[in-house]
Amino acid sequence: MKKKIAVLANYWSSDIVDMFFEGLTKSIPEESMDFYVFVAANSYGRDENINRNEMEVHNLPYLEDYDVIIIFSQGLNSDEHKQDLYDKCSKLDKPVILIGDNYPGFYGITANNYTGMRALVEHIYEKHNAKKYFFIAGAPSNPDSAYRLEVVQEFAKEKNLEFTDDDVFYSNWELGPVHNIIVEKYKTKEDLPDAIICANDFIAMSVCNALDLASLTCPEDVIITGYDNVRSNKIYYPSISTVDQNYGKAGEKAAEIILGILDGKTEVYSTTVDTECVIGESCGCKSLVHEKNRNNFCHNKVEDEYIGFFRRGRLFDLSHELNEADRFAQIAPRLQKIFYKDNGSEGSCFHIMMDTRFGKLAYEGVERVAPKYQFADEFKVIVSKMDGRIAQAEKYPRRNLVPTYDSYGKNRMFIFMPIYYKTFSCGYLCMEGPQQFGNEWYCNEYSECINESIKNFINNIQLSAVNDKLSAIMHTDPMTRVKNRAAFEEFKEQLQLEYVKNPNMKFGIAMFDINNLKQINDIYGHDSGDQYIKNCCHLICKVFEHSAVFRLGGDEFLAILKEGKDLDKLDELRKMFNEKMIESQNEEDVVDRLSIASGFGFSEEITLERYEDIFKIADDNMYKVKKMMKGQN
């Protein structure tokens, strides 16, 4: 059986994770291990409730079940969450590899940020004579962003360049504030510094786009640099001069550690990978490599758009079905209708699992349904397909995160993202990737689609619950709590439809009429009469306990007898009914001395065209019994 490797990462670091796995997987023997990648999409600028739900996916696995744990510390976007994971893993007797950090007792693989950042700043200074800088940082608390800023500060000090705190802007890794500060700060070419140095490539690209609004261009008017050498930079124009953290080499080093662990080596150590300056076009240099990348991108664009068209259609269907559903029980058949007909863009491995308590949201508040930010120990299968196999069981334990998987064959990577509503961690999505999708993490599109659609679905089921309550009130007799005449009329129509579809269907109608009610009302009062009605109704419901019972009027009741239940043992029930009435005559209180006339009609006595006759037959038989009972006093 293959080894299981748990990987805790952040979606916004997916480029880094991709590069890491490229180096890791090429160094791992075939059919030796599977990777379970638990991906959060929390960030500094998102709502705290969303961040808590996203980060909870790192608590979804039972980490003690895995052979090695890998944590992408650099991109967790929460120091508190990172420390919580470290504390949790420290209590486990499992090897832990940190990517981007060092911690006692854990393996550490870090990037030497200095080499690449220093080379980048030296390049724009020496090659392009850039001496006036504006630095756009990430979050103030982020150590990587802080270190990149320190390199610029150190270089400026060495060269006696003017670089103060006013030349630094903290974006919290959000592109909106970046765009706003550039538009506000730079109106003309004269306002610009020589270079705008950014803490990552996405910030750098946002700066380029913001400058377009003032008809300012890069690199003609200003040099712009980034960091990370992300996938998008390889096709962006102008390509950003940046720093590659060599996560591919970090993946190779992680492979060495894992193979050493599996080989019995127990020594824990840390290692570093040198970063490299990657020169692009945003500093004024030419780049044939990036031109080739853009040509390849354009070459594949039509096919990618075609694939994307079908994926968007799949997502539309997913959203539509969730938005249309108004019962929890409807979700599974609605979504299975979409995803079981073919593999589609989601691939052959696709699982949507939800908390079995999800349906309670229709009647209870989130706080009462489940503890905050905590996954259940069991999940209901909404959709679960794996290599052509469909999950047969309706529920799976949390330890079995990938239903129907047998853990043999090629190395595989499973990506998990959370499904949640408010503070309720109500499930997860599992897909295979990223290599299956051309290094695109489409799982986030599916995850966001589900999480957004769930809001509408919750509204639907809560509204349906209210309607159900109103309907129950409208269709319930307030005195006896059985169904009333309005409910009977609806049930009667539904029964007729069933009978039309299946003329051989067997059913019966039981009519009941309470005796002596007028005398009790006249002598003992209406309160006693009401209690007498309740007692009679209780007897009917107790004997015919598997039948739908209706109160048609003051002293009239009706029951629908179905095949396979009360209809099959009707003789026994009629005998019991009469015996109970006879026994009640010995009761001291008059309201407990029950007398009820009953009559029956059966489907064998009617035809489709004479459906209504069954009720008349039962009614006529009941009046015959009532007349007989009166004669017997």
C-alpha cells in the first residue's frame, strides 16, 4: 500500500505549490505515495468568518493517519493559525516538513530571499540607473515581505539613496488598495520614481494596469519589479522582472527528506534554497523566453477557451441546481444528475461531501446545529465518483475522505477545499489535480460556486420549512391534531392519481361516526363533548396506526387504508376496535365510554371511472352500522 502524505497549503500560493510538486513528484518513485492537499483560501483582506472557515480545512484530516506532513508555512496568511498547526503537529509522532519556515523538531526548507532580491535591485541600479524607489509591501506582519523590504533598505543605505518610510506602502496583499494608491499618487511621468518594487508579481501587474489609466507605461516611464515568478508572469506583457524562489528545487529537497524518512533516517535538519533573479521586460530588457511563452499561450488559447466554456456550463448547472433545491434531500439527486453522466471538466475524481446535520438548518439556527468551525465525524455523499466507480454507501466516515479509493496504482494528488455556511463547516470538495487540469487549480472555482450557491439554498429550505409549518397549521384539526378536511381533499386527489397510474393498486376507505356526542354536549357541556371527540379520535388512531386519519367534521372521521399495512390485517383491527369500545363501557367517566360506528369501502368494489364511489360505499356501510348500534342502544 502506498504511503500517505498530508499537505497543508493556501490557494493563493497555488503557483508555488505547483512548482514545488513539479520538483517533488519527479523525484518520487512511481506507485509509492499519494498526496492529500488541504487548501485554504484565507487572506489578510477577507472577512474573518470566511478566513476561519477556510483555515478549518487544515483540521479536516486526522493527521495521525498520514506518514509525513508538509506545511506551506509561507502562505498560510495567519501567524496564529500557523502556530496552532505547529502545536498540533508537535503532539504527533509524525515527521513534519515546513516549506518556508524553521521550527524545533520539524524539517525546514527555506528560500534564501537575499540572493535573488539583492541581484534584482543591483540589476535595476547598475543596468538601468534606477535610484529612486517606491516599495509596495504585503502585510506588515508578513516576514517574507518584511525581508524583501529590508534588502531594498540595506541597498539604498549602501548607495546613499534616499529611501524613507514614506516610500513604502503596505497593501496587505490586496490588489484594490494597490490600484488606488497608484492612481492617486502618480498622475504624470514627473511624479514617478525610477522604479516601483513590489513584494510579489500580482502586485506588480496591478501597478502596470493602474498606470495605464494615466497613460503611463512600463518600462518606458517607470521600472516595475515583482517577486515569485508566478505562472501568469510568463505570459504577461511586459513580463515582470522578478525573483524565482526555486520551489522546484525545494520540492526535490523535500523528496530527499521523505525518502530518507521512509528509509529509516531519523535526523531532523533544515536546508535552504537560493533564490534567483529573473530578468523580464518590465525593467527595459528584452526577453525571448517570455515572447515564446506568450506565443505558446496564444497558440493554446482557443482550446483553453473551449474547455473553459464547458467548465463554466458545468458550474452554471451546479449553481442552478443548488439554487432551485428547497429540501436537503434534493441536493444529491440534483447534482448527481449533472456529474454522473460524464466526467466533464472536473475529471474522473470528484466528491462533494456534506455534514449529515445540514438539513437541520431549515428548522434551527446555525449555532444550534453544530459547533463553530468544526467538521463532523461523518459525511453524507452528495456526489462521489472515482475512476468510473460511484459511491454506493450514503454516508462515509471522516477518515475515509476519498470514497471508493483503494490506494493502489500510480501516485495521485487529491485536493480538498471546504464547504461552509456562516460558522458551520458543513462539508468539503475533493478533486484530483493539479496536473490533470494543465496546472490550473479549477477546484477553487467549484468550491466558490458551491459556497455562494449554498446561501441561496439555505434561504430556500428555510422558506420551505416556514411554508411547511403554515401548511401543517392549515391542514391540521386544532382539537384532535389529525389532518382536517382540506388535507383530505388534497390527499384524495393524490390517491386518485396513484390509482390511475396503477389500477391494480389495493386500498380501502374507513368511515367513522361518533355516537352519543349530542347527548354528552347537552347534558355535560361542550368541554366534555370536546374531550369525548378527542378520546374517540385517539382510539381510531391507535388501532389504525399505519393509516392517514382525517377529521371531516364535528363527529366524522376517515382513514385511508393502504396495502401492506392496515389493509392487510383489517379483520384483526376491526375486532380489536370493537373490543376496545366494549371495554370502555366499564369506565367511570362518561367521556371514556366510547361508541363509534365504522364502515369500509375497498378498491375492488370500484372502477377507474367510478373512483368516488368508494367513499359512498364506506359511508353507506358506516350508516348501516350506526343504525344497528342505535337499535342495540
